[in-house]
Amino acid sequence: MGIGPTETVADHAADTPATAQEIAGRSPTKIALDRLRSDKIAMICLGIVVLFVLIAIFAPLLTRLFGVELRGGVPIEDTKADSFPIIGPPDYGFTWEAPFGLAPTTGDDNLAEWFYGARTSLFVATVATLVSTVIGIIVGLLAGFSRGWLDRVITFFIDVFLSLPFILVALALSPIIVSRFGADAASLERWSMFSLLFVLSALTWMTLARLIRGEVLSLREREFVQAARVIGVPTRSILFRELLPNIIAPIVVSISLGLPTFVTAEAGLAYLGIGVAGIPSWGQTVNRAVDYFSTYPVYLYAPVIGITVLVIALNLLGDAVRDAFDPKTRR
């Protein structure tokens, strides 16, 4: 509608305050977060992930609240000849004393193992994701911004690590670290955790590094980077203050998709015998429960269901984050 002959521009603008508010500018990050909040599936998955995080953080409190504990062994009067406990599954009905039953031979409460297993799995996944992301960012920035021989050397090392078979290297490297430094029980627990984190972090940063290198190659010739170089801004500042903020979106997406990968990787490596020692984890429970599946299936179902629900929630949330930060996607 046009402005009438007796109306001024100011009068017309005053009559349409809503229009002025609608055209207010929004940053790309705010647009992405608004799109993420409008995704109901993403919000449900975020709630599930937050629930698992709270379980991991408050595992000791939850074990006391449910009256379960990691006993490290069952007294002889509470164990049958076949090593199964005399209360709860597999031979007896449900009991609140052990809602998920007791572990054969050890007598540890399966619900307590489930709580602490969630803590271990999330801790391993979070630390491995953060470490591999930091390595990938630094290597990718250096490879993309450098020129000549340095770029070729870094790219060569990225390709070399990409060519390494993950499972074979993990099976070979982790036992060497544990046997070399894990001499006693206390150090065995510490070094088994370190070897697992080292294997997961050192063999998974390459994809992000190549992605960031490609982004930096397209950004390093832009005017703001050239201007910073002309006025003498140090290379470190150009990398972390000029280039890094412009590639946050792929980094966030990589983190969101890397967490479920590391959760399943921890469980898979534990099943192969490469995992934390002396600490409950879902992978270790699965490894022990496989032998009892025919007679005690609940022992296996509990960690498998936990892994499945957490991984599905993280994957769906990661897909939603990727779609929200992708400017070409409209949902």
C-alpha cells in the first residue's frame, strides 16, 4: 500500500511498528539456534542427552538413592553353585533390592554398573571428542594457511594417519601402553584409561583437519585476511581471531556427530578387550554379559539399551545441529 497524499513517511512508519521489528537483523548463530529450538525431535533428543549427562554426574548419589552398590563380590551364602545370585533374575522374580539383578560371579549390582557405566562412556566420548577436535583444528588451520613445503608435509601426515586401519592399530598399540606402564592395579586403571583415550583421539582427528584445511584455503584469500596481513597482524592472531570464528559451524557439527561415534567405539573396543580396567563401563559389561546371554539375557540388555538410546539421541541431535547451521537447508 502506498503513502496517501496527506500522510508523511514518519506517520506511515509509526503505524507499522511490527514491520520494523520483523526486519531487525539476526546473526547467523542466532538464526541457527532459533531453527534448532523449533525442531521438536532435536529438543526431545537434547532432553535425553541431558538426562544421561545428569545420570553420569550424579551416579554416586543415584546408587545411594536406589540402595544399590558395587560390592565387588557376593558372600558365599548369597551365591548358588552355578554362580548366579539367589535373588532377582535370572532364576527369581523382580526385586527392588536389585532392579536389574546382580552380576554373576562378582555380585555387583547391575543398576549401579549401569549408572557408573554411563559416566565412563560419556567421559571417554567427551574427552576423546574434545582432544581430537583440538588437534584437528590446529593441524587444519596450519595446513590451510601455510604454503609450499609445510602444507605438503602436513597433508602427507594427514594422509598417512588416514591410511592406518583403526582397529588393527588400536589392538596393537593399546596393549603395549598398558603392559609398559600398568605395572600394578592402581597404575593399570590409570594407564588403561589413558591408552583408550590416546587411541581414540590420535586416530580420529584427520577428517576434521582436512575439512578445516579446505575451509581455510577458501578464506585465506579473502579481503579481511589480506588486510590483516598487510597491517602486520601476527599469524597466530590471524588463525585464531580471524579464520577460526568463520569456521565454527563445521566444528560444531563435527563435535555433535563425533560424540555418538566415540560412545560406540568405547563399547566396541571394550568388547575386543581394549578398554578401561577396574572401572565399570557399558562396553565392559557387554563383554562379560555375552557369555551369559542364553541364561541371563537381562544382563546384556541393560547396557545395550543404554548405548542404543544414547547413540540414537546423539545422532539425531547431531543431524539437527548440522541442518540448523547449514545455510542451504530450510526446515
